[in-house]
Amino acid sequence: MLVDVGDTRLFVSERGSGALPLFVLHGGPGLDHTMFGSYLDALGDVCRLLLVDERGSGRSEPSSPDTWTLAHQAADVEALARALELDRYAVLGHSYGAFIALQHAVDFPGRPAATIVSSGIPDARFLEQVERNLAEFEPLELREQVQASWAREAHAHTQEDVASLLADQWPFHFADPRDPRIADLRAAMHDAVYGPDVLRAAANGDYGHIAVEDRLASVGHPLLVLAGRHDRTCSTPAAEAIAAGAPGARLVVFEHSGHMAFVEENEAYVAAVRRFLTSL
């Protein structure tokens, strides 16, 4: 369905029949809700999953590039809740979606029943280690492939551009760069609608200027932080900083995962989210 948030309409895919509405925010920017495939569907008995295509992405309607900011996208979550007449809801964001979820948590403290930050960071300084991790990434041919794909982000203009560079990047985001589940994820995203304009804007603008670390103490609702031990992009120390900064936050680290724990350790990931949500 398309939901009016004031200046545009955002696409939302609804699944499950659980009592608690759970907004699910995808990574990227420039990806869409299909990155979650059916990986979260097992939560449908405890949640009403509301998978959102963010501004400039997926099947959402066009919006002004001036609004492709973390603050505006955080406000979109609130606008979606109002439009859908939800008094109580939770938010799960993964990767770039985690940046939005965390921005929402500090901009609207206490408003969601809970926030789940999956593979996120609280400040752009935690991205400084990404280049070092890439310099150590093996095998060499995959390292060169990932480096070239990152350079292409700033010049992506078509669906094919994004699909191609993303295919080249997936190995960096898995603990095992040859993980056969990479093929499963690609298959799950076979009908993805990418947002090359929003990806290009982010690549030329520091991916949203993440800077909420000094505001985490204001988060007044339950917060779950999920991280992969071998995440080369959003590191475990970043997750630990979020958990340390937000009062009463819970941290779960998946020991055999990289950036994509909901794929790499799906059963453990779903179980952690389920425990958290049923404890509210």
C-alpha cells in the first residue's frame, strides 16, 4: 500500500497478524524492502510487520532530494504511524535503516514502544575503520571488486547500475565472503526496485551525517542492539557504544555473522527479536 506522509507517499508491505506493529527499515540507501525477503516472516505471530520503502527508494513515490536526510526519514516513521492510526508501535532498522531508527529514537524519545538497531552506528567516526577492514579483506580479487563497486556508487544512475554494484559488494558484508547464502539473498531480491538517485546523493554526502552518540541518553524506551561479530562496516564497538549510551539498552552479538546477521544466523536473529518484543 502507499501511505501519505504529507509531501509524498511511501510504499509499505504488510505481513503477519501479530498485535504489535513493527516498522522495518531497509539498508542502502537506495535498496528496498525486498532485502528482507522472507527472513523476518517468522515474527508474524508476534508482530504486524510493516516493511517500508524509504524516501527515494523502491515503490515509494518521488520526493525532493532536499528531504533525503536522516532527520526527515526519522520523521517519516512518525508520519506513517499517524497515517495508519497507530498509538503503539516498534521500529526495526537494518544498516542505513538502523541509522534512521536510531535518529528516530533520539528525535522522538519514548514515542515507539521499542527500537531495534540492527548493524548500525551512532556516529560517522565509526566508519573510519571500513577502509582498514577493506585493506585486509581477502581474497584479493574480491577486495578489488568491492573497491571498484564503492567508487561506482557516486555515479549510479540506473537500476542496472545499483544491482551490479550491490552484487559486487555482498561478499564484504558476510563473515564468509564465499557464503552460499549470498545467492539466496540475491534471489530474494529478484524484484527489487532500487533508488540510484538516493544512493548517488548519499555517496556524495557522507551517507547522512550520522551523529547521535551524544544524544543516546535521551532514549526513554526499550532499545535492542544487534551486531555481527565480523561486521566490517558497522562494527561491534559501534554497537557497544550504542548499548552503553542508551539507558537499559540490550546488546546481542552474533558470533558467526558479518553485516547480514538476519541472513547468516537467521534463527538466532529471529529468536533475539522475538524475546525482546515479547518482553515489552
